[in-house]
Amino acid sequence: MHPATSISRPSVVARMAHRAAFVAALLLPLAVHADAIDGQRQQFRQAYITARQGGDAWRAQATGLENYPIYPYLEAAALTHDLRQLDAGRVQSYLDRYPDLIPASDLRRDFLLELARRQDWNTFAAMYRPGLGDALTCDALLGRLSRGEKFDFQKDLSDLWNKPSLPAACNGVLIAAHDQGLLTNERLWARIQAAADAGQPNSIGLMAGWLPPSDGAEANAMAQALRDPGSAAAAASSWPVTPRYQQAAATAVQRLARRQSAQADAAWQTLQPRFAFTEQQRGAVLNALALYHATDFDEQALDRLTALPPGAQSDGTREWRVRVALSRQEWPAALAALDALSTTQKQDGEWRYYRARTLEALNRHDEAQSIWRTLAQEPTFFGFLSADRIGTSYAICPSQLATDTARENALMAMPGLRRAFELYAVGMQKEGRREWTQALAGSDAQTLRLAADLGYRNGWYDRAVFGLSSGDALRLYEQRFPLASQDGVVAQSQQAGIEAAWAYGIIRAESAWMSDARSGADARGLMQLVPGTASMVASKNGLPWAGGESLYDGPTNIQLGTRYLAQMAARYNGAPWLASAAYNAGPNKVDQWLGQRGSLPPDLFIVSIPYKETREYVARVMAFAVIYDWRLNGSRVVSMETRITPIGTNYVLPTDGSAHKEVTCPIVPAPAAAKPTTTPTPASTTPAPAAKPASAASAADLPASVKESGA
């Protein structure tokens, strides 16, 4: 995700205006009334908009805010806008006043980049500090070069040289190092190899030009293999037979296999007689060919995977051997493939479930039941499936955090954490997350857990999702699966004709409630909608559309996202699991997979989804839907078996009269010897609703995609 938090956007300004006020005692002195806090926040928002336009006009708007925790962000915003006109004195004055603040660090970095652009190397040297990134490291070296200094390779360049790619600012440094005779052929080849291993063809070109012509041609062949493996594989049949050309040929075939497995096969047959490939190179090529034939589910896939030499196998090929056998329902072959998994792989819930599934198909019922009984104790996708297989209740055992008022007060006395909460309150979520991370760096587990709970209680839900992601904290379901009712998920889901628990599961998997989330594909907001898709959904449903920026508004995003979910569900007979796959991979891909394997039972179809991300996404969303069903409706939930309907059959929205599963808490509490930080709560009673923010209407935001398959 690439968060976007520019608060000059009209929709974001509106979101700032309605964001909940936090408890006054947490953030500002007790004497300050909540209305006064709201007034300060509104005043800051307006001043910040002005500050981002540069100049000093913001100062009049900020009168009286001098002691407001995030006041320094105003001046930093104005200075950043005016960088090209600034003198060093103004910047240094800010750095001296706020030496430890994040905006000071950012301003130093940005001004140093401006000084490098000006080639004002004397001022640059006075203000430079190490550790500000590779570009500034190289600028600092260029500054030394301007003063006639020579480089020492080990002292000045070795760390940079070991990185497979560098920013453009470093090109001048590399050229100077070459001109000083520091880049021997041995060093050049070491860097070329590192770039090749990292798949960075652009880093090879400059190095190739400094090698002798024959060596340069070999380096360029490797770059071609990385950049255009099809043309490289074709050209390799006329390359000279040298070790480096041989490596480039092997690399080309491996990378081509990812795109065109049949073309890679043909190239491999042509190149094998020409080059004496090493055992390692041969194994890597055979691995790639077998793996990508498997993801294509071609007829020879299982045979190829089974025949792979031990040295050519990997976790990926071992798993795909199982997936292909399961997709064919060739149960003896599936069991053999499961037996061939590594010890670590065999412990994974996915493969434990499918081992039981395979044993059941082979009439080894007792063994299957034993595995399912154990797995059913886990609140995950495969745990819920296992419970359905043996007819037992779902195992969800929640905990509550023990109260620790003294620690809470100590936390909220931390200036950095106060700034973090205040930044969140005014809508500057990205900046708030940075302050949070810096403030809590090095804290112990109990402190981090308590801070996450404080974030949750104040509507900042991503702090709980990411702060409670391991160990016993996984049982803090209220915090980890917030209901965020103020964004209208239940009402919008009902209007769209889909189940609210599923919509919650999608939001939790897509953005983890981070309303400013933005992906590399320009998917935005809570439900990660691309503007073009959102516009289409709005038009189809007669809903208002105010452009892509409106997707950062939670209620707007959910209104459009639930309609898009309903559209996907309608395409697949209402089936939320198939609609979830389409939501992630696109409906055209799901249609393609259904055309190839649409007769499979749902669990076997899911295990055969070629995209790892989509397989895990479907499992995660469906497990989250069960947990949210429990959060919303208590200890009787719709079963996973009901949720993943057979392909082609209709999914009927659950009602009070639908069949439900019981949720219980079978987990034995930890021994009393260790002081617990959470208190187990029986799951057989209706769970408490999510705590409301301390003051009025808090916006629910949380960060992007957590890789969980359940709880």
C-alpha cells in the first residue's frame, strides 16, 4: 500500500471535520475543555492548509496554538513548500528548535536534496548527517569530490557497492570511482552478479560499459536475460560457450518459464546440448519449468513435479505437487506428495487439513478424524473447515486486556504518542503512524499491547490490528476485529443485499480499516476500490460520484464497495467465496479457473487457485467473515461449509432460521505461574460490541492487508 493523506483534498478536509474528538485528559491538560480541543483542531486544520501553500500567512491563523502538540508541523509544511527559496539559516533555526521531531528530520533531508541540486556543497557538508538514504550518501560523496578529495573504496563505497540497485544520484559517484581506478573487473563482476541475483537489469548496463568488450557483451547478455527472457533464450543458441553466457542462458529459460512455459520448454531443449550447464543451473531450470507447468495445470504437470531430482525441488514445487494431485482427485498421488513435504510444511494448517481430506478419501477415516479434531481447535479457515468435517463447534477463545491505569497514564504522557494521537485526530494518519512507531520503538510487549488497545478505544483501529498480531494477543478479538459501526457497514450491506459479516471480512483483509490506504494499482480506501470501478458502480446503482478522492471517505467507500461486492456475488450465484476471489484477482481470471476446474468441490478448487495471494485472500476473508459473524451475532454463526457453497449452486443469505454453528472456548487457560496480560473470556456468550470512541464520531482507519488466515 502507498498511503495518500494530502489534507488539501475537499473530502479529506470534510473527514477531518467530523473525526471524533479524543478524551481530553488523554491528550491535553485536564483544564482544556473538549470543545476547546475541537476548536484547536479545527484551527490547526485551517492553518495547515495555508501552511502547505508556503509563506507566513499561516502564523496569523495559528495564533494561540504555540503549545498545541503538533504545532511544529505547521512551520515545517510552509518551509517544505518554500525549499527553493530558503536560505540555510531559516532551516537551521527550525532544526535547532525541534531537533528530535520527525518533521525536522524530513526538512533536513529535503533541504539537503535542494542543496545538492544547487551544488552548494559547503552548506550541504555543514548540515549533512549520515543515515538519510543512499541518494544523500552519494550527494555527500559528490560534495567531497567537488573539493578535490579522492575516494577510499572500502571506507566510502563498499556499502553502496553491495546494493543491487542505487538511485540516479549515485551515478556520478560510480563514474568518479571508475575514473579513479577503483572499479576493478573483479569488483564490477561482483556488482553485476548481485544485480542479476536481485533481478535488476538496469543496474548492469553502466557496469557493462566499463568492462573489456568481450566481458561487456557477457554482462549485456545477462541484462537481456532479465529484461527480455524470450529474446535472450532465442539468441542464446548463437552465444559463445562461456560460463557467463551459460549463466545468462539458464537465467533466460528460468524467467521465460514464468511467462510462457511451453516456449521455455522448447528453448531448454535447444540449449541443453549447447551448454554444459552445472547441476545447480540445471536444477534451477527444471524447478522453474515444473513449477510453472504446474500453475498452468497442464497434462504433464504432476509427472514433472514427481520426477524432479531432490536437488531441484523446493517448497514451491513440493506444494504444487500436492495441489495438482488434489485438483485431479488422485488420492494416492496426493498422499505421496503430502508425504514428500518438508517437516515445516507438514505442520501448516493447510496441509494438515488436506492430509486429512486425502486420508478420508482413501477410507482411512480414523486417521483423518484425528487430524481434524486437533485442527478444529484453531480459529482459522482450515480449523473451521475441520470442525465442519467432524461436526463440532468452532473454537474461538477471546481474552480481555487487564486494566493498568498507571501504565496508560505513563503512555499518554509521552510527547511522541500525544503527537501521534493528535495527528490522527486531525486526519494526518500517515504522519500519526510515523510518530507512533518512533514513540514506541524499543518498548516491551506489554507496553505495545496497551498502546494498541488505547488506539482501538479511540477509533484508531490499525494500531490494534498491527499491534496485536502475535502470541496471546491474537485472542483480543474485540480490538483485532473492530465493528466500526459509525461507517455504516451493516446498513450498507443490507441495502446491497449481502451479508455484513462478509463485508467486514473484506474490509479487514483489504485495508485493515486504514481509510487512507492506497495500493500501487491505485485502489483506495477501506475496501480498496479503483476509481474507474467505483465510478462504474456508482453509475449502475444511481449513487453520487465525486471522484477518486471521495474514496478516502469511509462511508462513501463502503457504500460503493458493498455494491461492488453484491455485483461480484451475483455473477457467482451469490457465493461469497468466489466473489472474494474475483474481488482480489478479477472476475475474468476466476471465470478462467472455473472453466478449467469448475467441477471441483470448493475446498479443492481453493487449493488449486494458481495465485498464492488469491488463495490466501479467500481463506483469510472467509475466516474473517466467521469471526465477524460471531462479533455481530453472538455464539451461533453461519458455518464455513454453508459459506463455501458448491460451484453452480445458489448461496442464500442467512436468516434466523438458517442452520448455525456453535462457538465455544475449549482452550485451557495458561498456568497461573506466569502473570497473564490478558484474561480469557468464554466465547459461549454474546461478545461485547466494540467499545465506542471516547468522544463523538471517530473515523475508523486501519493499515493494509495483514497476512492472516484466521485468528
